[in-house]
Amino acid sequence: APGTMSGSGSEEPQPSQAAEDRQQEAEQDWAAAKAFYDNVVTQRPRPPKPQNAITVAVSSRALFNLVEEQRIYEEHGLEKYVEYQQNNENVILKPGPAFYFVKALEHVNARLLELYPDDEERFDIVLMTNNHAQVGVRLINSINHYGLTIERFCMTGGESPIGYLTAYLTNLYLSADSEKVQEAIEAGIASATMFTANKDVAYSDTQLRVAFDGDAVIFSDESEQIFKEQGLDRFFEHEQLNENKPLAQGPLKGFLEDLGKLQKKFYAKNERLNCPIRTYLVTARSAASSGARVLKTLRSWGLEIDEALFLAGAPKGPVLVKIHPHIFFDDQMFHIEGAQKLGTTAAHVPYGISQKYSKST
């Protein structure tokens, strides 16, 4: 009985009571922390699982303007570059060529989350950079300044990012480094080198606009090979003979497919007229002589493209000015430069026979 216990024994219940109190406090703290975290998560969705997401990996030089920093790196070496970045940690970086494209992807995500709050099929932006970790603070400060949702960072410290791109199941990789883009294309990853427009233009902030060239971008370079090696007449003849035979797929076909899947999610909610994604085919082909095969190929894939512009060899720049795409993919530097001059952010896809010709000129 308690009354018969010795003095030392009578103190035993006290520590256990204190332990119980501490346990209760800890549980309350944990519950408060969990409630806070749950609240944070509802306001800022967690990144989707890579197998559900459409992963767009962007390099730091594609996302931000790092022209001056790159000059320091090339002229003075890595140590001076890192030192400069650390000394300028609180200086916000200006937008780079992929910046407004990324902003538009995030607008699509916001719309998707309104319609499908529990669905993970949306864009996940990954910053994929061969920068060293010491530069990370400046990149984080700039990302937070602009309110971008980029949760995943991969800073490879000079190593090739290709292994990481594969691990993240990357759907599209955008970089300012043409060698890394070439490496990614060879590894089967849709990829393009970003080029800054030479003029400032206003981009739509309510609709993601993506323009694609056809041959060697959405489609294989099979037809382009015939054009380059046997001339225009033979190309027209070949396309008419094969009008009902679908073209093989090119490196960006998968990304067009991803955009189409997301568009259908808006259509399912009766949002076709208010869809925040619009796709464009901008091709040098002529409609009458070689357009049917392209349209029939898209149909055979079950893909819709919103606008198809067959230019019959006319320059693409003026048409792109009317469209104002956030990004325009083409396999020929001639078209990239023409687009750039008139204020379009262009992305070069180093794929197909045109690369052989552009290298030899």
C-alpha cells in the first residue's frame, strides 16, 4: 500500500508523471507541427512523382541570363566564377530564354490544380545545372524572387547531367549548352538548345503557346533527307506517293503528345475555348504538295495540333511574330536565327540530316 512505502519509494510516481507530461507536450507539438505542415502543403502542392509528371529540366543558363557570369567563368576560371556568384548572392538574376516558357508551364499547372486537385499529371520543373552547389543560394534567391515553383534541383558540379535526366524520366531538357543537348538527344531525351530573342516581346500569361517545326522535330528526318539529297521535285513526288504512310516520329513528338494529353484534361471539363495550352505547326512544307502526309501522320497518332501553318519556303520569323510562342522548336539554325531577329525565343533541336549540312557550311 502507498502508505507503507519508504521515503525513497514515495518519490517514484513524480518522475513518471513528469515524463507523461513531457510526452503529452511532445505529442501536442507534433500535432501542431503536422497541422502547420499540412496547411503549407495545401497552399503549395508537393512535386508530383516523376512517373506521373511531365518533367521539364531546365539549365540555369536557360532559365536566367548568366551571360556576364559565363564570361567570367570562361576568362577567369571556376574559382573566380564561384566567388563572383557568392558575392552577388542577393542580386536577383534577370530572366533567361526559357524563363517565360517556365512561367507559362506554371500557369497551366495552376489551372490543372483547380480542376484536378488530386491529380499528379502536370508539369514538374527541375533545375538541372552543372553548376557547383556554392552557386545554389543565388539561384534559389532568384527563383523565390520570381515566385517560381521549382522544388527539385540537380547541381552536378561539372559532371554531365544525362544520367540524372534519365533518372528523373525527363520529358524535355532545355539548355544553353549545345554539346549537352546533343548528348541528351543521342540518349533519346527530347532536348533543345535555347537562344534568346533579340527583341523584347510581350508573352501571353494566360496561355502556353508552343510552336514546332515538322521534319526532324515532330517527325523523323526521312523526308528532309530526300529533299537535301535529291532536290525539291523528288521530295514532292516522294511525299505524294507516301501520303497514306505515316512519317516516323521525331525527337519532340513525345512532348507534343504530352501537351495533347493535358489539353484533353481541359476539354473533359468543358474548357476547350478557355484552354491554357495552344500548339502550332510551323513548317516550310507547302500545303498542296506535301501537307497531306503531315496531317494524316498526326491523325494516325491521335494527335491534334491547334494551328498548322504551311509556309511553302517563306521565312518563318514574320508568322512567329503573329503567334508569339513562348518557345519555337526547329532543327535548322537558319530558321532559329530568323526567329530570333524578330523577337521569338527559339530552341534548336540538333537532330537529323540538317546537322550534317549546317556543320559543313
